[in-house]
Amino acid sequence: MKDWKLQPARDLGLPAEQRWRSLHRENGLLETITQGFWRVLTRGYLCTYHRLSVSGREYLPAAPPMVLIANHASHLDALCLAASLPSALRERVLPVAAGDTFFETPTQAAFSAFLLNALPMWRKNCGRHALDELRRRLIDEPCGYILFPEGTRSRDGEMLPFKAGLGMLVAGTAVPVVPCRIDGAFDACPPHARVPRPKRIQVRIGPHLEFADLPQNRDGWEVVRARCEEAVRALAAQSTLIAQPTPQETKRRGT
Amino acid sequence: MSDHFFGFRKAFDHPVTIGIAVTVAALLAATPVILAILGAGGRLDAKHRDELWKRYFSWLVLVPAMLGPVLLGAAWTIAGVAVLSLACYREYARATGLFRERSISVVVVLGTLVVAFASADHWYELFLAMFPITVACIAITGIFPDRPQGYIQRVALGVLGFALFGAALGHLGYFANDRNYRPILLTLIVLVELNDIFAYIAGRLFGKRKLAPNTSPGKAVAGCLGALVATTALTVLLAHLTFAGTPLDAPLPLLVLGVMISVVGQFGDLVLSSIKRDLGIKDMGAVIPGHGGLLDRFDSLLLVAPAVFHYLAYFVGVGAGQPHRIFSGG
């Protein structure tokens, strides 16, 4: 017989509010049920109102760990990626969301923890410590993350340069990084819009990258950053959605 | 029927109910005065005083939450017990790691809900049958992951969880079928909680020898004995009033009831302490400020509920003369 291994929840003993914001938060049956309902609702919404289409699912690893990265132009992005996952991965891939938008007030934190199953990333003082904890969980549990390496939503639909934090997370590990491209989400729900518009959204998943042989230092992070950005840009070039030039682009072309 | 389930107008029909409600309200009102006097007299250091105040504020919420459903009606009582059972199971599952085995948790939750239904329906056979049925279902569910490593652990943890929180605690809800459930349940809840408080006070006043230093370093033999005397005396008085004219209303049966509530209550406490020590954690959760988790507060009730239930059933019967199988017919 195997020895008993009793492993209390890693967030045991935290008061509710701290628990919602904890990077060690572990779901129970209650969260599994509420998040299941939430996923059915959001998937239904995305598939009907935005006619969400997903290609390249075959590139997804069968099991965690993994990091899904994509361009970020809208609050719909994380929902679109979560809706693209097969059922075996859905509960094990967690969006990493901006702490100051999604975890500021207790209500926001409860919503993000209970329904989105998101983990907070505090943009103001996001130190090595938080990233180390995220990496430990990624590998030890193992779980998956949905990350937007631009660090913020693009205000004009154009992809911003990626940030180095992604490199700190995955450089020197065998965790596959899956590049994804989301098209149409900016038109459907740009940062300034109050109500989403019924525009078509397309998710394209690409072959994963691995950075096991890179060092955990500035050079390594920079390589990760550059290669990931390039991979997402390469996917963008294959878009089958008719590209609707943004006003900025039109202006740029005119000059 | 709706009178049975929702008849809050009958809440204070029984003199024992009135007595308990008034006493508890008086205690809650008097406590801040006592704490203030102790604080002013310099008998308490600041840290200890803050801790006691925190506990007192928690009691202000806990007492209505515990006594309110019993006063409101049988439906609230049964629903309240079911919610308490599920919340306790959640804490236990998170502490033991059983919560990672979702399918076993689903079985325990369903079993607990059926126990609540059997209580509401007044269907004793189903109520009893749910224990072996749920145990069988947990043993079967444990097979499904096709992962024999850890089978005994997950099944055993599931069975212990259901036994303590679904089955044992579920007896509290089944009491609601008795005509006299209000005085019985109020007596039980208040005595078990007072038993803890008596043990704490007696232990602090006279405690020298530890009761079980490895299991629960805070408990003293004197506290245990003090609680035994005080709780038994109170039980004899209250049960004599509630069960006047029944076979239970004789010196020996009343005395045994009192000893049972005090001793089994303290054993329940020690059971939870053992679980916590084994896991290496101090509290089961952080739901109640000053107390810890729900289980840190309700541990003493876990074993008392079935013990007293079957003791009363032997002497006077629980739910005698009330309609059976209200919803399921038959």
C-alpha cells in the first residue's frame, strides 16, 4: 500500500478576500460548478453573437503545463481563448489578469476568482517574487496560463511590443508556449465601447515554442520575448477575416 | 403541514424555548459589561481582551444563525443543518486534500442532500439507508479514475467525511420531525456550546494537568471535569422540563443524558483536534473571526447529535405521532 499523502489546499486558512487574490487559490466543487455554468454561458454567447471560430486546436498540448499567449485588444480575449480549449483543459488553464482591473475591489476579486478562475498580476509592483510563484505553480501542479504579453489592451487594435515578464516565466523551463492570434475582438469590443458589437471573432492557434535551453537572465528573456512576438505576428499574417483597417492605419497609409 | 415547516408563530409555545431564548439573549447582553469590567479592572491584558471581543462579536452573528432557523420552523431547521453539513464537509475536504477528488465530493454532497430530503419527508428508513448506500457509492466512485494508487485514502477520507458531516450531523435535522423539536434542539445546541465554554473557564481557573497534551495542548483535566459537572446539572434541569411525564423523566436516565452530552461533546472536539494535528494545521478555516473555521466551532456537535438522537429515540421516540413520508407518500 502506498503511504497516505494528505495535502491540504494550498490556500487553506486564508480569509475569503485574500483567498480570491491568492496565487495559490485552488478550486473546490463549488467553484467547478459555477465556472462550468459560466463557461457554458460565455461559449454560447461567443459562438452565437460573435460567431467564434477556432482553428489550430491540434497544436494544443494534451495536458498542462502550458502557457497560451495572444494579442490583447479587448476584454473578450481571455474568454475567447478559454472557450477554444477542449474540456479536459478548461478547468486547468487559468487566465492571468491585471490585479488593478480585476482584483481591486472585493466584488471584482470575487467575480474574477469565482467565475473567471483568474489569477492576479499586479502591474505596479510585479516583481520577480510573483513570477517565481506563478512559475512554481505552473510546473508543480501542473496548470496552464492564459497570458497577454503586451501587458495591456491595445487602444487602437494594433499589437504592442511584448514585455519581458513572459521570458522570466518560461525561460529555462520545458513549458510549451502556445502562440494564439485573436482577430475581430477589437472591432467587437474595443476598449472604449460600452456594449459589444455583433462582429465575427476568429482564434488561430499555432505550433508551440519551447525555451528549455535558454538562460534565466536578460538575454534569455529577450529571446523569449522576441520569438513569441514573432510567432503571434506570423499567425496574424494568415488571418482569413477581411482586414478592416483601423482609422490610424488608414491615416498612416494616407501619409 | 405548512405550519410544521414554516409555523414561526408557534416558536415560543414551549416554556423551555422561551427560557433558553431569554437566557441566551441575557448572556449576550451581559457579556460586554463583564468584558468592560474585566478590562477596566486590569484583569485582562490587551491581547487577550481583543481576542475575547472578537469572539464575542462572532457570537453575535453565530447565535441568531444557529437559533433562528430552529425558531422559524422545520423547513429552516433542516435546510440550515444541510447547509452546515455541506460547509463543514467543504472545510474538511480542503484540509485533507480530498477536494481534489471531485467525483467523491459529488457523492458526499448528494448523499447529504438526500439525508436532508429524508429528514424533511420524515422517512426514517431512507434516512438510515443513506449511510450504507453512500458508503457503497463512494467505494464505487473511487474506482472510476482507474488509478488504484491512493484508492484506500480517497475512499476512506470520503467515508469519514460523510459519516461525520452527512450522517452524524444530519441527525440534528431529523430532530425537526419531533413535536418538541424546538426545546430539544435549542437545549442540545446551547448545552454543547456552553459545555465548551465551561471547559474553557474551568480549565483556565483550575487547570494544571493536561488532558491530552499531544492532541490538544490547551485542554486541562479540570476543564473537562468542570464542564462535566456544570453541563450535566443544566441538562438534568432542562430535560426534566422538556420531557416531564415520559420514561426519560427519571433521575438515572436524565443523569446519563447529561453525562453523554458533556463527554461525547468533548470527544467530538478531540476528534477534530486529532484530525488537525495529523494534518499539521491549526484551524480548519478562517470563516469565523476569533474561532477559525466552522468546524472549529461546531466540532463538539458532530458526535453528540447521533448519540442523543438514538438515546431519545430509545426512551421517548423522535417524531412519534407525526405524519410519515410527507412528500414521497407510501
